[in-house]
Amino acid sequence: MTFLKYISPLKALRDLRGYLATRKKHELWFMMLALAITFGIIVMFVKDSHVPVPYKKNIIYVDSWPITRTEEEIRAKQRVDEAKRKEEEAAFLERQKKRQAEFKKYDDWLKKHGI
């Protein structure tokens, strides 16, 4: 605990002021430039790290079926469900192809500019 009694913000500021006073003018400009670049990169990372994820409500309800339903009723319901599943899968593949086209556009642009 005796170590902490020697730490003082005022002493730290005086020490920093003394250090900066011994530096040449161009060294101070480069130090400010390095601090600005570092701070800018940190700000970009913080800003980029917040990506809002859209909330998709995906509730699956369980159907309660009477024990007396026939095989034909079961098959009819399965046909309806299969058609709905194929529709959703087609929509997903469409979104996936659109996204791939966007990435290809950016990739082509980067290759064109040699990046």
C-alpha cells in the first residue's frame, strides 16, 4: 500500500510536461499524428462493431391433431407443408444468389483496382 501513496495525477502531469518540453517540434507533430491515426482506427473499429441484427420472430406452433384423422388427411397436409417449404427454400436461394452477386461485384472491383 505504500507504493500507491507516491502516485499522484499532478506529478504525472508535471512529468509529462517535462518530457514534452524536451522534445523537438517535429517530434511533437509526429506524436500528435500517430495519436490521431491510432484514435481514428479505434473509433472505426468501435463504430464497425455495432451491427444491428434484425429480429426475426420464428415461432413454431405444434398442431394438435385428432386421433381419428385419416391417412389421406395426413398426406394432404404434408403436400401443403412441402409446397410451403419449397417456396421458403426458393426465396432463401434467391437471397443467397443476390448476396453472392453483391460480393462478386466488390471482388471484381477490388481485382480491377489491384487491391
